[in-house]
Amino acid sequence: MLKVEHLGKTYGEGDDAVEAIGDLDFEVRENEFVCIVGPSGCGKTTLLKCMSGLLTPTRGEIRLHDERIDGPPERMALVFQEYGRSLYPWMSVRQNVAFPLRRKRLDKQAASELVERAVESVGLTGFLDRYPWELSGGMQQRVAIARALAYQPVILLMDEPFASVDAQTRADLEDLILEVRRQYGVTVVFVTHDIDESVYLGDRIVVLTPAPTKVQETLDVDLPFPRDQLETKEQPEFARLRAHVYRSIKRKRTSAEPARAPEEQPATTRS
Amino acid sequence: MTRGRQRLLATGLEVTVPILLLVIWAVASSASETYYFPPLTDILSTFADTWVFERVGSDVVPSLVRMGLGFGIAVVVAISTGLLLGLSPRARRAAAPIVEFLRAIPPPALLPFAILVIGVGNSMKVFIIAFVCIWPILLNTIDGVTGVDPTLRDTTRVYGINRRDRLWRVMLPAASPQVFAGMRTSLSLALILMVISEMVASTNGIGYFVLQSQRTFAIPEMWSGILLLGILGYTLNGVFVLIERRVLRWHRGARASALG
Amino acid sequence: MTSVARPAAVRRRRPPLRVPDWLLPWVSVLGVLVLFEVLPRIGVLPRDHFPPISETLSTLGEELGEAGFWEAVSNTLQGWALGLGIAAGLAIPIGIVIGSSRLLYRASRGVIEFLRPIPSVALIPLAILIYGTGLESKVFLAAFASFWQVLVATLYGVQDVDPVATDTARSFGFSRLQRLFRVTLPSAVPYIATGLRIASAVSLILTVTAELVIGAPGLGRSINLARSGGNEELMYALILTTGILGVLLNGIFVRAERRVLRWHPSQRSGEAGA
């Protein structure tokens, strides 16, 4: 469904050039929950920005349903890590979730239903008319997820969405995303630096190397659904996978150059 | 002194000091023999005679209408231009030297130009008010647009928001705190230009009245006009702040939660 | 900062003639100059209202040799400097005193908030009465208007000092006066600098206003005389001069402000960026 082919991204020119992504090659199949893990500074955010069409790759290409991505594709949604800065502060929850739907030209009734269903599936029904700053961090991120869901994308990208919330909230949100994925049947690409999270959530894990980034390895997660924070994590298979991923990340780091991948590079967002 | 007591004293002072000063003024001036500083009571009674509805139609209304029109035109032109310039770095670069120069010209220096080209009527006054008021709003709008959070911009792009919505439902609200700051500056400029243009080239209006009173040595009338202008300035500013607070409620909430 | 190479996009969108970024401002200025040269000459703009720019510029050139011109310029600068100086000289100390005491601040707040929005131009007739039509009137008006800008900026600066800093100083045994000079004032300086920049513009505006309305000697009066005397080129030349003056004076303050802000630890109460 989504193919990343020989993706490369270099920032800057000449001597200042920083190669964030070297040569990335992987695939995401329909209905999969793919987790992308890697050490800090391995260009994960750059990868997502390329996948979502916000950045143009320097080399290679990305295809969604066999069409080259050349700007944000219509059936794709992205949930950012900084939820506080991705919600429009002058809009209520309802308005925030409904806003992307304007593109779809639905009648008011249909749009309203989509919004309410999405908000309900993230458990925020009573908060439709509140404003983002009135909500806690975890709730704000849920609004962002609801917004993505109401948009009815075929593929949902998530950029370390739970990194900025506390551990309790993170566990709740992890279960939430599994549940809505089940309800909505959407394909998810989930970037994280948290190894436990990647094993807990994923059908498949893609491990990246440090910059210049390549695919270190891909592994299938054979844990049963539905996943549970306690039961799943008690299984020996979980521990095995976890250790495997951990070693995989660590292994490449010792032999890599201390390259600085500019994760926080001001993405030249064309306005 | 305890905190609570201190706060009470502070509030008390805040209310009573202005009143006290007024009383002192009234008392001190009542004995005044100076021609230029008539007793406060005289000024107030003249105020009542002149402005409590006597001259409202002939002077206050034309003044306010001119000011309102000029300010309104400035707001519309400045915001729309500011939005466009804010979104296009190249347009900004091209326009920069012109904008920087035009806004540095002290507004009164433009009055003779306006008189020359447009004449001495109402349109000249509306023009000069509008022209001068554009700059603070324009520059602030540009700042507001260029300062929009990149994550917000990325979000807008990812969801494919169309151009019109992007402009009016994202950029404009995002820039509105800055825009309002610019409008507040322009509001006081509008009042100033209104007064000056009426002093220089008019046959009615509050500014005209005040200067005319001075020329004909109607001193209490002059003071009453000054008082009116002060009240006008204060009220306009106050009303504007109220409106701003209402419209930007979300902004204060968001700032508070970001800082706290 | 060079933009990231985007070969595909640029190749697609590059029009045949693309003006490089650095040239843009010059092109637009040139365009404006050409417009205002040609349009009056071909009659699209009435020539008696809009003399061709070359004539205005040559008039300006001539004026640079005239004593009267420089006298007008210096009159204006005098009014501006005195107005700003008196305003700052009064507002900064008063602002510091009021800002340092919560009680004083609350007591004076009502008065300040009422007097501040009074358009200083409303006092023009009063100034004429008391000071006549000369330099004093000018300075009175300019000072009155600029005073509030500097006062408010000083108040804001003094109050916005980081309480942690003052507490630390107090714990080290600094007296009240020492804390004022060593902690509060330095941290208030950027705000005062900004206030002075705005006050400088205000002072110039009021100075020229007084010259225009009252007829005090200076550029404002000269501009008006040029217009009423039918000498449009001179009028425009003088307006240009005030613009240049405005740009220069503003430039001085902007540079000073920047330098002050540079060594100062950034204390902007602006966005609390994530």
C-alpha cells in the first residue's frame, strides 16, 4: 500500500550538507500497524515528513497506492508529537475535529456525525465545546487523534505522539490507538523511540540505523490481539522481541560515525 | 502590613487618588484669576452647555464619521495586504523599502500633500487618516502571519486545507493578537490625525472647534473641547480593549496554559 | 541561509525571467521611481499635483545648498531632541520610582490611564496660549506626548524584572538601592530602549505637527508654505526630507535597541515556545 523506495534526504549544500536519510527501503501493507523505531537522531521525523509530503526527498520516492507522493496526499493524516501546537487554539474541540472535513464537502449532518463518532471513540464526548487550552495534554492529543480519524484517512502517520505525556496517560493512549485502529480499520505508521511501545503496538517493527539512516532490520510481531498492558507484557515472546529490538538498535550505533542527524532541522515548510 | 491589607489599600488608592486630584484641581482653580486656567466648575458647565447635545450633530458626528471611515478603510486594506505579504517572502522583500520609507514619514508632513491633491474636504481627511493608520496594522499583520507556529502550518498542509480557508480561518485568527495590537496603535493615530486635519483644513469638527475657540479667546470652550477629546480618547481605547478581550479570549487562555 | 536544494520543484516552476531575491527591493524601488517620473510627464497624473520625480529630486539637491533649508532641518531636530530629552529625563526617574512601589503604582495608575489616551494634539491651542508660536510650544507638545511612551515603557520594564533575580540579590544582603541599580535597572533597560524608540517617533510627529499647525519654524511650516506658495516640487522635496529624517532617526534607535538587547539575557515575555 505504501512503498518507500530508496529514500534519501540531505539538508544543506556543499560542506554544510547533512545527510539525514541515506537509503531507506520498506513497505507498509494494508491494515498493518507498523512501528518505526530507532536511536535518537536517526531522522525518524524527517522520514515522516517525507512520507506525508511535507518535505521533498532528495533521492528516491514514496508511493501511496502506487501513486508518487508529491505533497500531502488526500487520504493521509498525520498526528504530531506537539499536540499543543497542532490544534487551532481559537477553535473548539468540535471545530478542530470538523475543520479538515471542509475539504470533503459533506452536508452538515454527515460531517457532524463523523465528528461526534470520532470524538466519542477517543472518549471525549462531553468536551466537544471546550477549547484546547482547557484540556490536559493527554486529552489534547486525543483531540488530534479524533481529528485524524474523522478525516477518514486510509493511512495514519503518527510522529512520536505519546512522547510528551506522562506514563499513565501514555498507556491509556496506546490502548486507545489500538482500539480505534480496530474500529476504523485504518493502516497506521507509528514512529517512536520507546521500544516497549513499539513491540506492544505493532504488527511489524522497522528498526532504523543512526544517520545516515537505513533500515537496520524488519521484524514481525507475533503477539496476539487484543493486546493488554499487563498480560501481553508478561508474555515471554514480548520480552524476547523487546530484547531483540534493543540489541538491534544498539548494535549499529557502536559502528556508526557520530553523525548528527538534524531531527529538529527547521523543515523548510513552504508556505 | 499584611498582604490582604496592602491590597485593599492599593485598590483604595487607585480609586481615590484620581478623585482627589480632581477635587484639588476644582478647589485650586476656583480661586484662579489666570485667564488661561479658568475654574474647573466653569469648564464643566461650559462642557455641559456645549457638548451635552448642543454641538454633537454639528461637530462630534462629522469628526467621528471621518475617523471611523478612515480607520475602517485602513483596517480592511492593511489586513488584506498584510495577509498576502505575510505569506509571500518575495513580495515582502520587494515591498520592504517602499513600506519602510512611507511609514517613516511623519504623518503631519503628508497633510499638505493631501490638501494639494485632494483638497480641503472630507475625503482629504478620510484619506490621510486611512493612509497613516494602515502602517501599524500592516506591519503587525505581517509579523503575525510570519510568526505562525510551524507545526500549525504543517498541520494545515497535511489536511489539505484550501487556500481560502487557510487565509481566513487559519492565518488571520493566528495573527489576530498581533493585528489587534496594530489596530490599537492605529486607533490613537486616527484620533490624532482627525484632530490635526480639522485644525488645519476644516470648518467643523471637534479639532476645528478647539482651535477656533482659542483664536476667539473663548477659553472655557477651548478647555471643554480638550476635555471632550480626552474623554473620547479614553473611551475609544476602553471600548477597543473590551472588544479585543472578547475576541482574543482564546489567546489569553492559550498563553496562560502555556506559561503556567 | 541558503534554501534547501529542491531540484524537481524549481525545475518545474522556474519562469523564464526570475529576479533574484536580493535584487527584488531595488527593482521595486526603481519601478516606483520610473512610474512617478513617467506618469506625470504623459499626463496620467496631473502635473501640477504630481511633478515628475526628477524635478523633485533636483529641487531637493538645490535645497541642500540653501541656508534656509538647513535652518528648517535644525529647527525640527531641535524640537525633536528637546521634546524627547525632557520626556525621557522626567519619565525614566518617575517611572522607576512608581514602578518600584506597588502602592505608588496602584495610586497613580488611574491618573496615568486617563491622561495617556488624551491626544496631545488636543493641547495645541493651550500650547499656543501659554507658549506662543515658537520653539517652546513645539517642545511642550512633543515632550507631553513622548512622556507617556517612556513612562509606560519604564514602568513595564521595572515591573517585569525577574523576582528570582531580586530575591537572590536580597539574600546576598544588597540594600534596596543597590538592588535597584544592579538588578532592576539593567533588566528594565531593553524595555526603556524600545520605549525611547517609539517616543522618538512620537516626538518627531508632534514637532512637525506643531510646525504645521502652529507655524513654528521648521520643516512642517516650510512644507505648508511651499504648498500654499504653489511650489509643489519644493513641497515634495521637503516631505522627502522629513521621511529621510524619520528613517535616520529610527535607524539610530533601532541600532541602539538591538545592541542593548544583544547583551541582555533574553527576557521577552512573548511566546512561551514549546
